[in-house]
Amino acid sequence: MNKIIIVSTLPRSRGFTLIELLTVIVILGTLSVVAVSRFQGKDGFAEFGWQKRLISALRNVQQLAMQDTRALDGAGAPLCHQLVFDTANVRFGVPTDADSCSTTINIAGPSFLSSGSGLVDDNVQLAAVDNSLGIINLIGFNGLGQPVDSTGDRICTTGCQISFSNSAVAKVCIESEGYIRACL
């Protein structure tokens, strides 16, 4: 009697290769590092949120200045379209009277851009610097969208930087002709 022996030509599967296991471990390790950093808190993210708010606010004030064709307000005073930086109280916003050249921030109005404790709650520091003049407390814009001080004199001739810092640093740059951008 003849016995029939069936031999499989398919290789036997014995598990994963070392290369496959190492590849999976590397992928899982990379994903866990990225995911854990996202869930550890808002450190580093608050600065960039404030950077985006400031860019939006500066561009809004700049657009208002470029679209306002009035030379004087109703009382005959010159118009100022500006954003005020209060580094002592760590906040920024529009003046009490939006068309005035006041350096007092309107904390009660709807146009106030950072609550009295917003930056403080996020533990973020604020600094505003003109690269040629030093520390500045406001940036206004003329009818051409160029940065000016409260008297209408040009500033930021070599650029200005406003920075938000804590665990990360987020900066806003303003060029001499009025280009506003996020910068390094």
C-alpha cells in the first residue's frame, strides 16, 4: 500500500519578524510623544493665540485708518487710529475713545482685546519694541497704513516687534510701510 504524503509549498507563518516589530515600536513611540505633549496643558499655545489676536487687531486698526477720510473728529481734534500696549498691566487694546489719541485702554468697551487678566491668567509677558527707538507703548497708523506714534510721526522705520513670551515666544513684526506679520 502506498501512502500519500501531502507537502505544503506554502511557508509556515511563525509570527512577526524582528524588523516588523521594531517598526511598530518606533511608530507607537513617535505617536505617543506627539500625543502626550498635546495633553500636558496649554504651555506654548497661549502665546501663539495672543499673537494671532494681536495681528488681527493691528490689521483692523490699520484698515480703519486707511478707510477713514476725515482729517479731524467732530470737535476739531486730529484722529488717531492706534493700539495701546500696557506692559505694566500686561494688556493691549484700543483707546477709551477709539478716534482719540488717548493712551488709556478701553477695558469696558466691546472692542477691548485682552481682558484685564487674560494675558496674566495665561502667564504670558508682553513686550513692544521699535527696533530703532526702543520700548513703545502704542502703534498708530496713518492714511497710508504706515505705523505712526500719537503725534503722527513715523515709527518702525527699521521695524517693530511685539512679543508674547512664557514657555515659548511668539512675535508680531510690523515693517516700516505697514506690513504686519508673525515673525520668528
